[in-house]
Amino acid sequence: MKARVHVMLKDGVLDPQGAAVAHALGALGFDGVEGVRQGKVIDLELAETDTAAAEARVREMCEKLLANTVIERYDIEIG
């Protein structure tokens, strides 16, 4: 089973990488970009065959390692 985790900074947390990308886009002539938030995508291949169990396991992985839950939020896709 495959899982995809999207990790993003929570709203209100400064995103210096996103600000740098927004600035660079403007410098390259891409006008109208009012904000950029940068995150990460983590793809996992799991031996689990039960969708609910897989999601619970990935949620545990996020809470313990994949995301800093103080400043980041995450979304899980199981497929």
C-alpha cells in the first residue's frame, strides 16, 4: 500500500523559503504572486493491507518523526 504525506508550516509560522521563492519569481518577471508557502511531500510504501491501519501507522510516523507538529501540519493520502 502507498501513502503520501504532505507537510506544511502552520498558518502564522514564518516561511523564509517561501518568501525567497516569491521574491525570486518576482525577479524573474512572474508578477502577481502574492505569497508562497513551501512544504515537503513524503511517499511511503507500506506492507500494511488495511487502509485504516495504514493511516493510523502513518499518523504515528508523522507525530514521532515526519512532521514537527509544533509548527507544521500534515495531510495523509492512502492509496
